[in-house]
Amino acid sequence: MAGAVVAEEGGGGRAGVREWIGLAVLVLPCVLASMDMSVMFVALPSLTADLRPSSSELLWIMDAYGFLLAGLLITMGTLGDRIGRRRLLLAGAAAFGIASILAACSTSSGTLIAARALLGMAGATLAPSTLALIRNMFHHAGQRATAVGVWTAGFAGGAVVGPIIGGLLLEHFWWGSVFLINVPVMILLLVLGPLLLPEHRDPRPGRFDLLGAALSLVAVLGIIYGIKLMAAHGFGWVPLAYCAAGLAVGAVFIHRQRTAANSMIDISLFRTSRFNVPLLIDALGTFALVGFSLFNWQFMQLVLGMSPFESALWSLPTFLVMPVGIGLATTMAARIGKPRVMTAGLSLAACGYVLLALVRTGSGIGYVVAALVVVSIGIGGVSAVVTDVILSAAPPERAGMASAMAETSAEFGGALGIAVLGSIGTAVYRSELTTTAPDALSPEKLEAARNTLGGAVDTAATLPASTADALRDAAFDAFTREMRIAAVACALLTAAAAALIATLLRTPPNPPEPKPTEPDDPHRTDETPSTATSTSP
């Protein structure tokens, strides 16, 4: 197998048809991994009626997947660098397919929880493995940026189309069908992966740091669980204790990475702004995007009265325009530099959040979707470019680690966005409704209405018509106010992130792209024999 020159920012050998077909194969499991996060919201009523889980079991059915996925990203990314990224991807695909069958055939809550946990463990292999393989397959900087953009769109698209596909399946089949759609795709990956995807790994990985893997898992799980408790119940000693414990274990993990002979992550990368600033930007962008999704979904379903399927259909434009943002970002990055593109994208997203800060109860769905489209174009372009910057900052043999860090930062950003914006919104809503609710409400009904907007809608259904209308109007106004405040916070955050990039990252002049010194070779690797091991399928 012919070696190729390592790609730098300016260029490198161009990918051929084989690599682009391989990219399509890599995107499929990413779409499914993202779908499995969102499809549960549609399947939840059906499986609840069938399995009758307790409240705590229901919580773990929802959270087991996300917890294990987030907690094992760093471990799986580093493991792929050591044993081979294609090998880990295929093993994870097989496990994902088996776990999907187990979930679909579950006859008890405990079995479904175990299957969801296994799905999370397998899902943790997919994101870092696919992204690291993209880093290794696409040497030319412009092509790599486009490939990362397609990968980003796949992940975002899965979250959007999950409720739509789930809704269609549940109209004709039982709730387990939403899991079985994973199986044929994973079989396709197992068949085509060895044919289209080259193998890449670090030739000198050293021993796997099992203690470091355990520390990273405990640290991430502790922090994420604490954040989710804050989102559900507000700030208190219990969630703060979980977060503190996670941070303490995380500090031990970092100390070990500085002193261990074979560390899981390269601490030296965090000393460079080219790596740590994009990680922070990735977290901030996801903070705003995921955190605000709490409000726009409730606005469509509760304020505007849409069904979950209708609201999912109305969210499609925000996904369909994402390729526009990605295409603009990758094209402009080659001309004006990635930092300027990220600054422009975040500024555009901030403008979209400003539009959302002007939403009123009577605002139509067209206005809301148009504002969300502006946000999606901006954040979509930024996500693709920032991921490419993170990958490019790491040496090729540590691409799995860099991919895992990018995904982990996004997971933390989304969890924090839900917790912080959710807590702020809840406080605003409760305060507003306390002063505007009809006087005829009993203390018990007022408290039920103050808990959530859904609680207010349910309470209104039990009241006389005039009082019910007054309560709904007050609740909708209070929720719209909290939505506006959240939008203002997101606008300020994305604007601050844009300023951060403009201040800390400099855009170097783009050198002319060197012409490839070798003809296109579909079996090419991006590493010389001295830096990585690569084998052709």
C-alpha cells in the first residue's frame, strides 16, 4: 500500500470515489446513534403502556443510553487509536445491532434498561471511530472539511428525523419497531466496512490505561448526572454533590494523564489555543442549541397546539438548511480562514436568537421556524468547521482521542444548556404565573400550574371555561416570556463566543494548495509508516 504525505491545513492528496462512498457508509451509523436519542420521546407513551415501568425505571429507560454514551466517549476514542478504528467501529456496530434487537424484544423494564445501556456503550464507539476515520481518509484540507460537514449534518439530521420516522412506524407497528430499524443499517456497515474503510491505528500505543478509563467514566457520569438532576429539580445539595464528586474524580484523571507513561489523552494539546478554544466553542454552541430546544418544542406543541409529529415536521426546515450553512462555511473557510467563518456563523446564530427573543404568544409558526432556520445555518456551519479544526490540531495517530474530546465537549455543552437555561426558564415562569394566574385557582391547582406549562394545560382542562381560558392565556404569556429570556441568553452567549474566536484565534493567510505528487490511490493512507500503521482491506 502506497503511503501519502500527511495533510496539513493547505492541502494533501485528494480523495477518490472510494473514500466518498466510504463516507456515506460512515454517516449511516451516526444518523442512527443520534436518532436513538430522540426517537424515545415518540415511543415513550406506547412502551409505558406496555411495560408499565415505575417512575425511576422510566427515568433510566430514557437516560441509560445518553449516560453510557457520554461516559465512554473518551475511552472508546482512545481504544480505537490503539486497536484500530475500523475494528472498533465494526465491533461497535455488531453490538449496536444486537442491543437493538434486545431492546425491541424487551418484555420488562429491566431488560429494556439493560438494552439501552448496551446501546449507549456501543454508540460510544461510533462517533469517535467514524470521525477519526474521516481524518485519516481525507488528506486534502478542503475535502476533509466537506466530509466533516456531511458527518455533522448526519448527526443533526438523526435527531430531527428520529421523531418523524418513529411516529410513522408507531402508526403501523409496536414500539419495538423504532429499535429494529437499526439492524439492517448495522448489517450493511458490517458488510461494506471491511471493503471500503481502511484500518488506522497508532503503531506505538503503549498499554491501555484501564484505571484512567474508569476514572474518566466516573467523572463524566458524575457531572452529567448532577447536571440532569439540576435540570429536573433545580439547584440543591444532591446535584451539586454529584457534580463536585465528578469534578474531583476528573481532577484525579487529569493528574494521572500528566504522570502516566501511556496516557489516554494528550494533555499538551490543551495548552494550544488551536485545540482548547475550538473545544470551548463547540460546547458553547451546543449549550445554546440544545438548551433552547427545550423551549421551541414546548412552544410548538403546547402553545400552538401541535402534535409531536406535526412539530417534528415543522422542524424539518431547520435540518434541511443545515447543508446550506455547512456548504457556505466550508467554501468560505478556504478563502477567508476558519476562524473568520466561525465568527461569522456564531454572529449569524446570535441574530437568529435575537429574532427568537421577539417571539410573542401570537407569533405564528412561520416566524418561529424562520428564526430557527437562521440559527441552524449559523450553528451548522460552525459545528462542521470547529470539528475540523479540532481534528486538524491533533496528530493523526491521536485522531480518535481528538474526536472523542470534541464529542464529549458537545455532550457537556448540551447537558449544561438544558440544566442552566431550563432552571432560569422555570424560575421566570413560576414567578410570572404566580402574579398573573386567575384568582379563582385553589392553592393546589395554582401549584400544579406553576410547575410546568404542561401542568398548566392539564389543570386548565379541569376548570370552568372562563377560568380555563384565563389560566391558559396567563401560562402561555409566562412561558413565552421565559422563552424570550432564554433566547436573549443564547444570543449573548453566541456573540461572546464569536468575540472569543476573533480575540484568541488568528486567521493565517491560506497558502496555495500543493499539487499531489502521486496519482490518486483509493488505498492510500494519510500516515507514513513511521507515524501510523495502516492496512488495506
